Amino acid sequence: MGYVKYSTMALAVLFIAGCSSPEPPPPAKEPPPPAKTVFDPLKAQVDRAREVQKTVDEGAERTRKEVENQERP
């Protein structure tokens, strides 16, 4: 019975020692920039279209305010 006790304890210690890492992993560096995809040109076009829409909306709002100011006496 003594051998079973000691061999079980030895296996447990060896298992714990075998699973532990010898040194901590190196600190994480900055993530690499995302790789270019086939969707990048399409995404750029959508962004440009949003900027144009924003400009058009601002111009329409200015025109609407000017018309309202002219209508009121």
C-alpha cells in the first residue's frame, strides 16, 4: 500500500510541474495593422458618400432657415 501512496503523490507532483510554464509569455506588442481587403475601396466610397450627404444636408438646412427668415415679416 505504501508504494501506491507514494507513486500517486509523485505522479501528481510531476503532472503539476509538467503543466506549469517555465517562464511568463512576453508582453503583448501593438497589434499589427489590419490587412487590406477587397472591401476597402467600397468602404472608402461609402465614407465619401456619407460626407457628401452631410454637406448636402447642411446646405439644405441653411436654405430652409433662410427661407423661413424671409417669410416672416
